[in-house]
Amino acid sequence: MTLTAHAPSYYAHSAHAAPARPPLAGAHEADVCIVGAGYTGLSTGIALAEAGLRVVVLEAAQVGWGASGRNGGQIVHSYSRDIDVIERQHGRAAAEPLAKMMFEGAAVIRERVAKYGIACDLKDGGVYAAIKPNKVPGLVHHKTLWERWGHPGLQLLDTPGGVRSIVGSERYSAVLVDPTGGHFHPLNLALGEAAALESLGGRIHEGSTAVRIARGDPATVHTAQGSVRARFVVVACNAYIGQLEPVLAAKTMPCGTQVVATEPLGDRAADLLPGDHCVEDNNFLLDYFRLSADQRLIYGGGVTYGARDPARVEALVRPNMLKTFPQLAGVKIEFGWTGNFLLTLSRLPQVGRLADNIYYSQGCSGHGVTYTHLIGRVLGEAIRGQAERFDAFARLPHLPFPGGRLLRVPFTALGAVWYELRDRLGV
Ligand SMILES: Cc1cc2nc3c(=O)[nH]c(=O)nc-3n(C[C@H](O)[C@H](O)[C@H](O)COP(=O)(O)OP(=O)(O)OC[C@H]3O[C@@H](n4cnc5c(N)ncnc54)[C@H](O)[C@@H]3O)c2cc1C
């Protein structure tokens, strides 16, 4: 059987070898059946297998085939909505437990990498950059807010020399350096986590699309050629869920975002990012970039609403890359790819139960690397009977996109134009 190939990314090109994980065949039993082998599914699986539960993961394509194997590889704390906005919209009681968890996902990643010896080029150090002087207060606000919630060590640099010591670009007015941010090879992290799960007795079946989840206790997850009866099910399909659970797809919108990787830059790489930090700007429609272990610039940005596959990723991303680093004008782009993240109207993740024993998490709206690692632990706690932290997420309301299923893409695209205009005007 031919498995659905990974996106043509630099990550697929440089992925570690992985064992064959044959499709599910026949009837099986487990304590927990997880649908989707991205970070959400794998992180949940590890948490549960570490506690001694029998875990089976069903993956439609391959481990890390979705956003988890194609993303920018940037460790960004917190959620896609700032915690003060959550507090304003939902009140202090709702925001406080979320605030207490907002730096935990990065710790989960680092713990797992250390504990299971995952080779994924993990580097410490992340940067938020202000593209215009009137974006600098946003960085100051960010620093104050995170310090208030007990996150020390942030450093704001707002002189040309200070900025240039971090990013070799004239584009930025200030940078905020977070030593606990960082970056890594996303697909190799997913593959390492899959191996960790298997080392704990978990089983992963690739090429195994879940087509139906029959309710009951136990519930049964069906694929074309097999089934898993399990006391608990976790739906972790995010932007690639398709028709599996239409109720989950209805309140979200898959969005494509594009990434390129240049040819290896050799000595020139250190001029771009002298401290080897990863960088993202603080625009709504943001650019993000970093160096790979073999000194390529990996540059992402742009959002194609409604998940259309852009014909030429390079044509979309190169102009922005050159605005940031004009010195790369002659450099060859060797890889360009698109991946889908899942947008929610509130930009907050949607977490809950479809039935007493069927759990889900989806829609982290852009910043999902740390959140997915946090929620895996939180889902694991809930399944084992401790649902306090799960409830803190599950209580957040899920809002429908205006315009319903048919109009949600155009309306949100209009929203994106509005935010882009705000970014341009710096308001
Ligand atoms: C291009 C890009 C860049 C990004 N950069 C960053 C970044 O730098 N930092 C950051 O914090 N976040 C980033 N994100 C977001 C982050 O990657 C995601 O939020 C996160 O990886 C989502 O993980 P997941 O496990 O929920 O979903 P996914 O990784 O998408 O996994 C879902 C899996 O479910 C499988 N699946 C779907 N339906 C079925 C089914 N019926 N049966 C079986 N399997 C099924 C899919 O095949 C897929 O493998 C980026 C996203 C993209 C697309």
C-alpha cells in the first residue's frame, strides 16, 4: 500500500527514517483510540501511555503529515489570543487558569525531547519583532503582560544596534527576546514522539482514515479495513478532519499558510540571525523565520483563506522574504510548501466532548506548537478522571463564523483584508 506522501517540504527531505506502521486491519481493543497523529494526538497518547493505558493511534496519512510536520518550527508561548483579551472577553475566572498554563506547552516539549532523546535540532531563543515604530508598544505590552504572569527573562531591544545584534535586517524598530522561546525540526519532533509512544507500548497505524465513530461505552472507531473498540476516543484531526465529525468542522475554518526554505547559506546565515533565534513579527498576518540546522533560511507567511493550495508558494513568500533580507536577492529557494492550520472566530482553541467518552481539541488558530503539547497532557488528565484543567478550556464558548458554511470564507477573507490594512497603517 502507498501511503499519502508528506508535503514537498524541507522537513520531509531531511526527516529521520521511520518504521513501517501498517494500516489497521481487523477488530482491535484499546483503552484509548486517538484519531490523528499530529502533536495533539501524539502528545495525548504519550501522556496516557506513560500512565499505563493501552493506546492506539489511527492516522489517515503518515505521522506528522498535517500541520505538525510542516510548520515553522517555532516555540511560541500562550494562545493565539492574548491572555488580557481573554480576560476582557470572558472574565478573570476564565482567564486565570488558562494563564497559569500558558508557558507549560514549551516545557512539555523540552521534557519529552530530553526524556526520549528526540533528535529534532531543538534550539533555545525566540524573538518577537516590531515592523514599525507604532508596533513597538505592542511588544512592550506583551512583555508587561507575560511578566505579570510570572514569565521572567524577556529583553526588549529598541536601538538599531540592539536590533541588528539579533536580526540582520533594517526592517524592524524593536525586538523582544524570549530565551525560553526556540525552534526545532517539526517533522522530526513528531517522528520522535511517535517512537516515544511506541516505546511505551502504544500502537500507531498509518494509512488508516477513521470514517465513523460509533457512540457507546466502549465506543468503536471504524476505518475501511478495521475497527478499534475503546473506552475513550480522542479526535485530534484539526484542519484535516474532513467529514469525520461535521459538528467539529462547522465552527472552524481551515487556512493555508506558506513556507519556503532556501538553499544552505553557509557563512551568510549568521549575518541574518547572529544568535540563531527564531523570529516572528507582531502583525496580525505575520511573517516568521529561522535557520535550519544546515543553515537554510526557513521563511513563512501569508494566509490563504479557505485552504486553497497556492500554485506557487515561492511567488507568494519570496517578496516578503526579500523585504526582510534584501541581501538574499540571488539566493535559490529549494523548497516551498503549504500547510493548514485551523482558525476559530475567537482564535481560541475548541476543546470538549462529543459524548461522555469522546474528547476533542482543535482550532488553535496559528500558534499551536506549544498549545498542542499542553492540551495532550490536559486531555490525558481528563481521561484519567481529573478534568479541572480540561474544563477551563471546555468552558470557552465556540462561536460560529458569520455567514454560515457557505459564506464563512469570503467574510473571513474580508476580515483578513481589514487586519492587513490595520497592519499596514500600524493601528
Ligand atoms: C505552515 C504552518 C506553519 C506553522 N507554524 C507554526 C509555528 O511556527 N509555531 C506554532 O506554534 N504553530 C505553528 N503552526 C500551527 C501548528 O503547526 C498546529 O497548530 C499544530 O501542528 C496542530 O497539530 P494537530 O495535531 O492538532 O493537527 P495536525 O498536525 O494537522 O494533525 C492532524 C492529523 O489528523 C489526521 N487526520 C485527519 N482526519 C483523520 C481521520 N479521519 N482519520 C485519521 N487521521 C486523520 C491528519 O492526517 C493529520 O496528520 C503552523 C501551521 C502551519 C500549517
